[in-house]
Amino acid sequence: MLYRVSKRLLDIFVATVVWIISSPLMFVISILIKLSSQGPVFVSDSRRISYFRPFFMYKFRTMKMDNEKILKENPCLQIILENNHKIPLNMDIRVTGIGKLLRKTDLDELPQVINIILGNMSLIGPRPYMKWEIEQVLKGEDPIAKENIKLIQTVKPGVCGLWQISGRNNVQFKQRLELDAIYVRNMNMWLDLKILFKTPRVIFSGKGRV
């Protein structure tokens, strides 16, 4: 109980500070997105799952508005996405010019402070999974992976997580499940602070970013 209260207080404090400090930067990013391509500044991705239910995860828009159509017209990209759960940035023709810059710097994630303040995400936790990723695991034949995904879905998803500081996209999907499950089994404030302080170094180094 004390841990959950402390975790929520940390979430609100850090998210509020980040929101205040980064507001001028987010304003500039919003203008650049509007000037560079048609469409909204933010996207609310309801394909993300928490507690086995979809929720809106806010991000700066980095893709063209017809990104789904582009994906359908390029079977090779679909295969890469299904096999690796990620399309390398230099191959992803759905991403806009400013979108590539935002992804390279992780600035597209800044609006998730909204999710933290609203309480449907935490500062630290497993990164939210896509609906199709969860369905793929549950339909698969790996009992450990199934148990891991069920365990992961018992906690709030996070902006920063053990997977990110452990290699991120250099880590295979199965290993990501294992890392997230390890976090859930060992959740405590010390682990959260350790992940929090290691995250900036990983972001600035670009480690594991595709």
C-alpha cells in the first residue's frame, strides 16, 4: 500500500515538473508537425492495452495520415512488423520527416505526461503492448510467454521500463516479455528509482533505438 501511494506521488510530481519545463518545447514541436504534414499534432493510440483493455496513449504524431494504407500496400513491411514487432526507422516510409527526428530523440513520447497525470500510465512500468501483440502471444504455444503477458497486464504500463534500460529494440520480443515479468515480480521503489535514473543515459546514447 505504501509503495503504491509513493509511486503515485512520484508519478504526479515528475509528470508535473516535466510538463512545466517541456511546455515551450512541446509548443515548438506542435508547430513543426502542423507545418510539415497534414493531420493532428497528437495521436491517441487506442491500440495500446492495459489490464487487457484498450486505452488512449498520447504521443506526438510521427506518421503520415495514410499510414495504414501504406502498410497494406507494402507486404514486406507487414512481414517485418509481424516478425520483429518493429519496423526500422530508416525503412519505415510511413514516418514523416519531423517524425523521424522525434523518434530518434524520443520526443514523440513527451505527451505521455498526460497519461501519467490522468492515472492510466505510470512513470515506471512495462511499456504498453499493442493489441495484436498480446493476441499473438495468447494464441501461441509458449506457456511461459502466456503467463508473462498475463502477469504484465496486472499493473499499469509505464513511460520508462526495465526493457528500455536493458537494450530496448536490441532485445527480442520474448526477452522483452521476460524482462517486464521480472519487473512486475520485483516491483519496489528502489527498482523504480534505479530505472528512472538510468533512463536518461539510455535515451541520450540512443542505445537500442531502431
